[in-house]
Amino acid sequence: MEQVRAVDSDSGRNGEIEYSFATQTMTSHGAEFGIRNSTGVVFVRGVIDYEQTSVFHLVVVARDRGPDAVASEATVVVHVQDVNDNDPVIVASTLQHGAGRVIADGRSPAIADVVEDSSAGMFVAHVSVTDADSGKNGQVNCTMIGGGTAFRLIQKYDTEYQVLSTRRLL
């Protein structure tokens, strides 16, 4: 991933450098990152998720191997890049008999009762679509498949839609 390099002009063991993370860094981020003590190479050891933490501050300690070891510290800042690893979440809310709502969880449909003689433009459902990813990976687009010409999907806000009837249903 990245290499930290320290230089010590001493000779012998006093000039040999060993790398480690500071105690606080090991406690906070030791499960996610490691460091090779002889080379200073910082590497990913565990799972990194942009949605959990987008920036890590790792304090690296470089210490010589002499009897009265001298140490220096440097901070490595890791910026995590987001990948498209989250599915969009669709919530469809429908009015049922004048009260309440049903939420579609992606496995079971939200069911709306529509009176057969209702007029065009009647509210059928509210649809919200979100994606936990950031930037372009988190942008969503919603389209309706099915419903023929009796219903249409209208975008109200970036992630909010309404399903309306387009004509009188007989």
C-alpha cells in the first residue's frame, strides 16, 4: 500500500531502524492495517469500508535498535476510495384503506388497493430509493416496469417518486 522510510546516520544497531504503529493506532486500527517492522510497508490487513470510515490517520513509529533507542513519529493519512458495494434500497409506501402503509423490502411487494372508479391522477404509492454508496455510485434512477398505461411514475425529488393513476380505472 505505502511505505514509510526513516534514515538514521548512526552505525551498527544504532543505525538499524524498526517500524511499528503507535499504541493508539494499534488499538484503533490494528485490525484493519499492519506494518512490516523491517521495511515500514503499511498494508491492509482487514476489511475497509468507505461507508464506515473514509479517512484513517495512522501514526508510525520509527525506532533505532540501539541500547538507548531513539524514536520518531510520522502520520500516514489513508483516504479510502468508495466502490459500488451497496445495493439500492427501495421503500414503497401505500395507503391501505385510508390508514397505515406497507413497505416493500425487495422480497415482498407493497400492495395498493385502487378503487375501480377512481379518477386519473390518484395517488397509488410513494417510492423512495436510496444507496449508501457515495458520489456516482450512490446516485439512483428509478423506472416502473409493468402497470401498462394505467399508472405512471413521477419523480418528486432526487430519490423520491410517486405512482399515480393515468386514467379512470373501470
